[in-house]
Amino acid sequence: MRKPEPRIYALALRRFGLEADEALFVDDPPENVDAAASLGFHTHHFTGADALALDLARHGLP
């Protein structure tokens, strides 16, 4: 199993006891981010720490 195969995202949700709309997926390859978004995840395409920090704050995360 590996990204961007849908099974890996489903496995992560099961392991963490989350629904997709409760999760924020962060990665740098756009195809992985797009795959997670298509499954209902909140996503962030990582391009740098400053942008990630802003997006984490927008989602209410430290």
C-alpha cells in the first residue's frame, strides 16, 4: 500500500478513528494531496513551513 492509492488513506482513518472530514492531510506531492481531497480530507499542499503554520492556525491547530 502506498500513496496515492485510496486504501492507504482509509487505513490511516481506521487507525486513528477518524472520518475524512475530521482529518487534515499534509504532503508535498500534489497527486497525494489531490487523492486525499477526493476522499473528503481537508488538505494542505506543503510548499513551506510558513504557509503550513498559517493553514494549521486556520484549522485551529497549534
